[in-house]
Amino acid sequence: MMIKLLLLFTFLLTTAANATDAYKPNSGPLDVVVADQVVIDEDNRALALRVAYPHSGGPYPVVVLSHGGGCVGGSYSVVGDHWVSHGYVVIQPTHPDSKSTGFDMAKVEPRMMEGIIRQRMSDMSLVLDHLSDIESQTPALAGKIDYETFVAAGHSMGAATTLSVTGMVIENPFSRQKIESSEGRFAAALLLSEPGHNPTLPGKPWRSITIPTFVYTGTDDYGSESRDNSNIPFQYKMVSEIQDGSTDKHYLWVDGVNHYLSGGWCRAPLEKSYDREAVAILNGVSTAFLDAYAKSNQAALTFLRSNNLPESAGSRPNLSQP
């Protein structure tokens, strides 16, 4: 697979081996433990959680990972558990629009979306509000949660949810009501196939975020720019310039990647044919992003900002400026 990386200032054209060998593409040294939990909101609604955490050590930064619209809750272990193995607690809420709850996204009318979006935003905050309850439900979590460092992450509609709780304002096209969050506790945003060019979102929505942001997508993602010519109002295409001068933005574009990593997430069970190479690329670079901004790891930040990836397999990346 040939991949294209835009990491801050630099557009890189290289091989998968170059990228994955550069920064933590393989599982880390920490064993992953998973607990299924439930927290209750102020309306007495139960929110199911998949809580994954390292077996030993701590405290670790918390990543709240929001699933895509209609996706199976907790079905992002190929990326989430990788982060856990490198020293993170990853909490995946199952939103009410999950297939796990019997919800059918195909039956959703556009006017229903505002309620779904607001509920998702509330779920992200609910997780942070109940961290002590989450810890008390699973005694082995004691001492493993860093109560000061939180990252919002999400796939597709979950990426829009992440954007919403980190500063993006949405306008309901029917009511013209503004949808925004007062949540200010997330230190970074990690977007997996973010829904760019959705008519309810501002153009290039990640530009409105003032915290460090990571964007991941690829050539076969949904939209008129994809190879299968999907007639969907999302439009994924290479971003030629990502710096806005106010904060660190990082963009990972992978050739051949589709919206679901060929069965690597959203659906359950995990499909055997999922794109392992794309997962390894994403895992390595996204872990660098997390380490840089949740752990202030200088080596990770240097990797993200470098004009050169480390040499691999006797070759160097072919570099060109955007």
C-alpha cells in the first residue's frame, strides 16, 4: 500500500513500512484489560461503556472514543486497545443511536439529528463527570485514571461528536438553532474519518478547533472524491494546507483506506479481511499524537513535526512540500 502523510508542515510520499516502523506501530508492553460498565445520567438513562485499561501502572490519560452513527458500541478495539497497550485508559460509550441498542440509522429523518447530536455530546461529558464511579465499579482501575488529562476521539459521526465537544458550532438547517457545547476539559481531538463537507457542519470543521487536532482519512472514504463514486454528501479529498497558525493540526491520509477499514471497526464481529496495514499505520501515527499532546513526549512531537521519517528497509521517504 502506498500512503500519503501530511504531518503538520510536510507532505510525505512513502511506503507503509516507513510509516509504521517510525513510531509504535506494534502493540505496547502493557496488557489490556476490558470491563463492561454502565453509568446513569440525570434522566435515569443508562449509558453502557466499554472501559479498556492497562493491567499495571498508572495513572494514565483518558481517551473517550465515540463510535460512528449506527455502529456497534465498543467495536473499535483494533485502535483503542492499541492505545491502551501504550499507556491510556480508553472509554467507549454506546450512544443511543448505536446498532447495539436496536437503533436503525436508515430510518432517521434529518429533523431527528439535532436530538441525536445533543445526546452524544452529553454522553461525552457524562463519562468525564462519572470517572470516579467508573473507577469504583472496577476496583482494578484504582490509581490508573489521570483525572487531569482527557482526549476526545471519534469515528465518522463520532468524529463530529468530538468536534462538537471541543469547540465546533453546528447549525440545524431546519430550525437554524446553534448546537454547541460548553465542555472544555478535553486537551486534544482525534478524528477518524471526520464527516467533512456535511451540510450541517462548517467547511473544514477541524479548523475551528483551538486544541491540538489529528485528522485521519483516505482515498476510498465516502464521498464524490472516492474511487467508488459514492453519492453521499461527505467529500474526502487531500488537504494541501492544514496549518492555521493557531494550534497544532496533524493530517494522515492513507491511500486505499475506506470508511470502515474494510471491516476493522463499526461492525461486529471484527471481519477477518480488515485492513491490517492501514490499522498499523493509523495506530503508529495516532499513538505519536497522543503521546505528544497527552503525555508531552518530546520524541513523539519531534516525529510529528519532522521533515524526515526514520530510515526503514534501506530507503528514505520521498519528500515534497505541499
